Amino acid sequence: MIFPFLSKGQSQVELIRADSLKGYQQELIMRKELIGHVLLRQGTTTLSCDQAVLNSTTNNVEAYGHVRIIQADTVTITGDSALYSGDTRQAYVSGRVKLDDHTIILTTNKLDYDLNSRMAIYHTGAKIIDKKSTLTSREGFYNTSTKNFLFKEKVRVLDKEGGNLKADSLRYNTASKEAFFICPTEIITEKDTVLTSAGFYNTQTKVSNFTGRSTAKTDEYILSADTLFYDSPTQIGVARGRVEFLSQKEKVILTGDHGRYAGKTGLTRVYGHALMRNIMEKDTLYLTADTLVSLNNKQDSIRRLFAYKNVQIYKSDLSGKCDSLGYDVRDSVIHFYQKPIIWTQDSQSQADSISLFLQNQTLKEMRLRGKSFVISKDSVEHFNQIKGRKIWVYFGQNSELEHVHVEGNGESVYHVMDEKKVTTGLNRVECSRMNLFFADNKVKKITFITKPEAKFVPPKEWKEELQFLDGFRWRLPEKISLDMIQKRVAPTPAVKKP
């Protein structure tokens, strides 16, 4: 049976069709019981169901069985039953509810929908499915016009590629596929896991921009910062503020104000109060510079570290500084370039370039190339000195000076002491190739590979020009300490405005 429009105005719910109608009036209330293929309309909104009660006085509808509400051909809501208010344009739908706005499909048990604001609300849990992902939460607020979603309680986002997002609250736009974080959130993909508290993440492109303290984890590294931009497909991360990069395999930690990570090339760059810590079993190696670059070679699985400008290094048995440095982490080899100087126990070494070789976390060998100069201070404050084009220095178990090999233009000054530690004189030697052997920072033996020119000088004949080789400079006040490094990398305190 088809009825003519019974309109009382734009806001009145109109009966379009029903198989049968039974109307009655109780006091001032006009009710119509509609059965079979019921179709109602209000403006651009239609409501269909198996049976309904239309209250023309209150402009309300009670709908039952295969309920379907369509708003302007853009939003369709179905359910087992519904209560619809024509005056407020509010719909309360129950039982196997589904909302479809051509962007997502939302299923739940109960849904409140405001046709004026286009806001859908649920409090009993729902599942939201789009082309790329499935979202679930206990509560939700969805605007079908702006496509903005607010999820609350036990929020989960699963994408078809295996990505997983967990949070207690989340804002999400179903059109742009962007999730906005407003509380602690965990994002899990095949390659990495990200923990954050604020920012946004595109579930389609896997690009993130975190504005709260955030951490990205893989099997190889952990990257943390106050703000973090991260592109998961390219594995590119840009970090700012209290940046910390941990290489889990080598136990290398890089910290600084700013950082950039490229996962596919294994390149990490940190600058601004930059510091590296290599945590060893018995010791820790500290390294600071204006810029630190870590390179993890994918082919040979070797991590190398490069430091540029104003480099300082400290370990319990050595310290030094230079202008640039290269560190092979796996093989424990450190190369110093541009005016390097190294201090070990009571010795000082400098050259055009220096290489340190660590074994079992202890300094075992040092190679000096170009204008090499080694100074060691003995127990009675004498300076034993060695110069040469190339000098190879070998150390004992406690990093004490043990053996020095000089190759090219060799010169040495060493003091001779008797068994009672009384200085009997000094030897000044020139020999292009020679070996010196030490004990307690004293020369115990010297061998010459080529013919030497030597001169022994007793103490009463000492003159300053004989005691020191040309270029001698004892630079102990410059010796790098852990305190110096910690002060250098400490954040600059904020200046209070008057």
C-alpha cells in the first residue's frame, strides 16, 4: 500500500510506504502502526524496516526488523531495531549495527547517530574496516563528514601488511589514513616497533612524525628522541632533542641534540653535544666530537664510527684528542687524524696520524706516522723521549709502556738509573732504526738496527738543549678526563629572561 505524503513541514517524518497501517489516537497522541516494507522519509534521509510505530505528535519512530537509515546517499546505517527522533534528528540503533559511509564499514551492537552533526558514537565496542586496515576500540566518536575518528579504550589498528598499533586513545582520519596520538602508543611493523605519546602516523605510507618522547626499535638498534620523524619503508629517521641511538650488537650508544638515521645504508649521524659510549665488559670508551657518524656495513657486518671536529676520547687507561677520527668497533681499532695526541699512563704520544689497537678491551699497540714523538715520564720526573718518521709502540697488560720500535730518522733521549733509582746520566741517540724496551717507564734495553750516533752525558754536564729533543712539549694540562667530556656534552642551561 502506498500513502500520499503526510507532511507537516520540512522536519516532519513522512510515511512513504507500508503494507498495512493501523492508526489510533490516545488523548493528544497520534500513533500509526506500520507493518511490511515500511519506508519513511525526512528531507534527504530515508528509514526502512519490517515494521514501525510512527508517533506523528512527537515526530518519533520506533523501527524493528532489517532497519536501514540512509542519509543523502552518503551514509547507510543498518541494525535490528532503532529509535529515531525527527525533531532532534537523532538515531539510536541496536543489534548487529553496521555503518557504511563509502570510506569505512563500522560494526557494533549499539550506535548513536546525530544526523545534524553527522556524528556516530558507540560505547560497547566496535570494529572499523577500510581498504588498508582494521580498527577496534571500546568507545568511539566518528564524524562521517570530516572522516575524523576518536577512539578510546583498548584501541587496536591492524593493517593488511601485518602492522599493529596499540593505544588507549587515538585520533584517526579514515580518508587520509593518518593516526594522531594523544597518549602512550605502540606501533609494530615487520621491521620495527615504535613507542610514542604524541604525533601522527600514516597507516598507508608508514610515515610517522612523533612530537612526544619516542623510541623506534629493531633487532639491530634502538633510536629515541624528544621528536622523531620516521619513514618505516625507507627506514629513515630524523631526531631532535635528547637523541639516543643504541647499537644492540656492539653496545655502542650515540647521544646528542640532533640525529639522522638511514636504515638501508646503516648510516647514523649525531651532532650537538654528541657523545659515543662503547660499553665494554670491564670498561667504557667515551668519545665526543662536533659530529659523530656511525656506519653499519651490511656486507661485512662491521660497524665503523667517524668523528669530526674537536674530537676527544677517554678510557680508563688512555685519553686523547684530534680533529677527526675513525673507529672500527668490531676489530677495536681507532685511527686519529689531524694533530692527534694520546696520553697513556705516564706517556704522551703525538704524530701526523695515530692508530690504536685494543685487545680484550685493553690498549695493546699504537702506531704513529709522520713527525712521531713519544714522551714518557719516569718515577723521578725525568722525560724519556723518542722521535722518528714512524714509531710502533707496544703496551703490557696494564697499558704500561713496554716496547718501542722506531723506523726512520730516529732520535731518543733516555735517562740511566742504577738499582737504587739514582740517575747516573742520560743517553742521547740518533739512529734511523732502533728498538727500545721499557720497564716501569724506564728504558731497560735498546737495540740498534742501523749504526747509531750516541752520546752519554753525566748529570753535572746536563744542559737544557741536551735533555730535550727538538719539538718537545709536555702537554699534561691538556689531558682529557671523563669530567671534561661530561661537561662538554652536558646540555646548555636555559638562560632566564630578566
